Amino acid sequence: NAGVMQNPRHLVRRRGQEARLRCSPVKGHSHVYWYRQLPEEGLKFMVYLQKENIIDESGMPKERFSAEFPKEGPSILRIQQVVRGDSAAYFCASSPVPRVDQPQHFGDGTRLSIL
Amino acid sequence: AQSVTQLDSQVPVFEEAPVELRCNYSSSVSVYLFWYVQYPNQGLQLLLKYLSGSTLVKGINGFEAEFNKSQTSFHLRKPSVHISDTAEYFCAVSDRDNYGQNFVFGPGTRLSVLP
């Protein structure tokens, strides 16, 4: 049973480039959540998606960040024109239903470094 | 809005000693409470959760936590730690009305178990 798979594990970008982070949820899970972890801080919720729908994006920065979860394929978190402050670990989690008694399963994260 | 405080950013403890990691939360509504562990370069794993019922919750790896509503606390304890417990521990809260779609995490406590 594969867990949540995130790739790449490490991503280096220069300022102004685009970063694409991929997340394949646990098989059968149709709910995906993205979190950002800045150094020495806890995880901060960014966005919650179901297949082809954004349900809650209250934690997403208004500009440069977007997320999708297409009918086929992984969920993608896209950061355009990256800046130094985007350097962080980005975690994806999935769950079979959006209920707290069905805990989210977390991936190992993508560590994004901006030069 | 909810918030989570973990007063101790780092806790060093000798192997086989007991440990308590403190967590306090603030919320205007009833909440669900969680403890997650993060090993280096990995995602979060659920240790235990409080949804309802008994205020003493037992989790994996010998950890337990007690929900204290009057003190708005959910401290994590283990009577005898092992070297392998060295990790970052995060307390999290979820609004009961939110169906777990949006966790609020504390800043984390780094537990270092010394030989």
C-alpha cells in the first residue's frame, strides 16, 4: 500500500522561476490538502481540494500560488515567479473523506530552496 | 479563530526518563485535538487524537495525552523515552464544525533523547 507520494523531494529554483510540486494521494483518497512549513514553524494550511474542485483555499497567498487536482493524475501546487520567502517544506496530505476521525495521511514533503 | 501554543521549543531528556510535552490551545468552539510526530526529512505521523469521551487518550509508541478542558491543555506524556523518540512533535487542533479540513498546528517541540 503506497502512502502519499510527493515529488520531487528537493527542488531548487532561482528567483523568478516557476516551481511545480506534485502529490499523488493514497489510492482511493479523493481529498487532498497542502500545507507549508517554514523553518522552525509548524505547518500552515494552504488549500483543500477534491477531484477537479478547490474546496477551501483560505490559506493560499493571493498571488503567484495555484493548486489543482485533476480528474486523472496527481495534485499540483504551482508557484510562479518564486521569491526567497517561498523557501519552505511543502507537505501534501490525503484522506478518504473530509472527516477528522479519518485522519489525514501525510507525504514526506518537497523541500523548496530558492537561490 | 483557533491557535495552538507549545511553550517548549526544545526538550532534552535522558533515555528511559519520563517526558511531558506541553500544548495549550485557544478556541471559541469545541475542538478536536491531535499530536503528530515528524522524524527528520519525513512527513507527519499521527500519534494520537482526542475526539470525544475519555479525556486520557493512548496513542502509538507508548505515548498518551490528557485533555483538560478547563485549562485548555492537551499535554503529551511518555513514562520512559527511547533514543528513537528523538523527533519534532506537533500539537494540532481542528474546529468541530470544520470536519478536519483545516488543521491549526503549533510551532512544534523538538524532543532530543540523550544516551
